[in-house]
Amino acid sequence: MCGIVGYIGPRQAFPILIKGLHRLEYRGYDSAGVALLNEHCELNVYKSKGKVADLEAVVQDKDSTGTVGIAHTRWATHGEPNQINAHPHVSASGDIALIHNNGIIENYAVLKQSLQANGYVFKSSTDTEVLVQLIDYILRKDKSDLLTAVQLALDRWSVLMP
């Protein structure tokens, strides 16, 4: 099983997200990760194989500031359980972090091939990374806003990209 925790508010997000991930540990998982938006609008993503405590160790000496963040515990469906395949996944532009926990993107391989033909390089073997890159592609190609890009990407995950 997996779990997602998110926070937007006046407090520092990291301790809240970690506490939420610890509450989800009973569900079982093989990796964990967090994405934080700091006060300079820089996106920091940290991931680890193993337990939430392992993620905490990874983040210990890094910038974990920010009042906006998402976190995830993952049970592998695509790709082996490791740090690279852990969520969140980041777009090629580095502007978008995504956690996906709602089933399997059935046509991810076809979408991945199409994105690779358009110059995208993939780091993981997950279907979620395909979705975040597809959103990035639509943002760049159509020069749309994020909401529209997400909606178009979700429409395309069962059809081929043009």
C-alpha cells in the first residue's frame, strides 16, 4: 500500500509531512520521498529506499524548509523498490513534482516512447515519471497553464500523443 500527505500553510511543512508518513507506516511500503517548495520558490526533492526514518536521515543535512510540500510512501508496481523509483518524480524542467497513487497508467510505455522521441530522458522505470513528463511536455508545447496541462495529460494517458 501507499500513502500521500500534503501540506500548505504557515508552518514548516517537513515535520508535518514526516509525521503524516509515520502514521501511514502500518500500511506497508518500500520507499519514501518528499518535495518541498522553499521561500525562494526552489523545489527540493528527497527520496530513499526503505523506511521513513531512512528518508529523515537523507534530509538531515539538507534544506528542508518550506511551507508547501508533498510526501509519499510507495509500494512498487513499476520498477524495483529503490531511491530512483521512489516518489515524488520531477519534471525535466524541474518545476513540477508529482506523486501518483491511483492505479497504474496502462499506456505509460507508449507515452514514454513518444516523450523520448521529443527529447525527454527518463531516470526511473515508473509510470508516474511518464505522467509528470507528459504534463511538462504539454506546458511547453501548448504554453498552457498548469491546470490545463494536467487535464490534457490525464485525457492522454489512454491515447497516443499527437
